Amino acid sequence: MDIDNTLLSIKKFSLTFNLDNEKLIAIDNISFDIAKNSIIGIVGESGSGKSSLGLSILSLHQNDKVDYDGSIIFENKNILEFTNKELQHFRGKDVSMIFQEPMNALNPVMKIGKQIAEPLITHSICSESESKKLVIDMLNKVGMENAKERIHSYPHELSGGMRQRVMIAMSIITNPKLLIADEPTTSLDITISRQILSLIKNAHNEYGISVMFISHDLSVIEAIADKVIVMYLGKVLENSKKEDIVKNPLHPYTKSLFAIAHSIREKDNNSLLPVIGGEVPSALNKPKGCAFHPRCSKCMPICRENQPKESIVGTSKVSCHLYN
């Protein structure tokens, strides 16, 4: 990637949780870049490390006993070396996050208008008196009906879709350079989910915000991203442009995810959905060799012994012994 076009660069990054008697490696030596004005999709099953990665970019593991290794470079600075003061400036202004469950992220005893205005005032973008108009304008942009009245509502008075609109308004009102969206449509019905996807894409197009969109649903990633990162048990298995990975998925895990996603779309009542055999192993008891080998139909003896190195196939990067 052209270094002048790189917004954020993750280099040999690992995240380890220090539990009472053991260590849990949630993210294991991963590297990739996020370009300016791009939408990158991070996809994988539960336990793949997707959400931990999003939290790491904002250094939100501070209350946990964690060790970081490697670097996360944002505009030539390593986020992992930021002071608390630098993090306060960075969070919400340069990078913001939409969480999966807004009720856990919103303050239940504060009106939503004040919550949306808070980053404007914290980062000295405008005064408190000036913020009200900006908040109402932003709520209108994200499709909140009766925005003038809604600014006086508490989170519990809103539907799930409305709360997610509040989260989007709060996360883009400061015009950040990167928006991390952590499974923002998971608990919503399909109609509202499509509206939320459209809002995030509109924010990307209108403001030039780069987006890191995290999901377990490959069909959602396919709909919004221009680049796809496939994660499994803390590893990046495949890294490719969206059009290339759709036409020619390389890793057996990626192929299985696409088979499931396409079968759901085309399913009739008499057909059985394909499944990936077995379960994701515990991060505390990872298999030797390739982490996916116990579930892989293409497993070879080398897969059980050695971790695969990353190979370049066309414009894609894949970690699989089939390509070494």
C-alpha cells in the first residue's frame, strides 16, 4: 500500500490477557493496513479476536491485565505508546467507535442530546450553546424523527434502531478520520440493519471517513466493504480486495464462510444449510500448527505441525499451506 495513503498500520500486533494462572493470546502477530477513505471489513466467528482488535486501536483494555506486542501506527505515531492525555485527544476526535449494544455504551441517566454534544465540547469544537444546533442537524442526518424533541429523551425511551442512530451521530459528529463499527447491526431486524449500513456508508461518502466494519456475517461485509480481512482464533487467514475474495476465496475457511452466506441467500425450505464442522477451539487451548486444521477438509500432515506463513496469490494474501 502507498504509505502516503495509509491511515492506520497494524504491524506484528499481539494482544495477551494475563489471567490468574495462564495467558490468553487473543490476537496473535497480525499485520495489515487501513487506507484513507476506505471501508475494511473484519469477519470471523466469535472468538476470532475481531472486537478485541477494535478495542485495542482505542486502547480500551486499560482496566484489563493485558500485554501488547508490535505496533498500531496512526499518522506516524504508535497508539500503544500514547499517554492518557494523548488518548483523551485521540478517542472520539481522530478515531471513534460504534458498539454492538448501544445500551451498554450510552449513559442511562443522561439525555441523548447532551451525550451527542459531549465530544464536541470535550474536544473544543464548539461551545455548549452552539452544540445544540449541530446535534439536531446530525440527528436529522442519521434519520432520527422529531430530532428537536428527541434530544430530551433518555436511552431507555428509544428503540434499538434509534439508539444505534444516536451512537452513529455521536461517533461521526466530530468528523473523525476512522470509524470502528463493532457488529452494529447484530441485534436489529433486517430492515433497520440495512438502514444502519446505509447510514455508515453515507458517512463514509460524505465525510471521507475510513471505516473498520467488524462482523461475523460475511454477507454484511460483502455489502459494505471494499477490502476484507478474515480472522480466526486471533490470526489473519486471508486479506484481499472485496471483488477478488468474492470471485476467488482462497483459504478453506473463507470458502466455507462464503458457501454458508450464499446458501442463506438462496435457501429454499427443502435444502439444508452447509456448516463448518466442529467448533472454534478455546483460545486457551489452541491446536498446534494451523489453528483451523481440526475443522478443515483440506488438512494435510504439515497443517497439524506448523503454522502456515503468509503467501501472496495475485492481489490477495493468504496464510495456508496449500499456497506455500
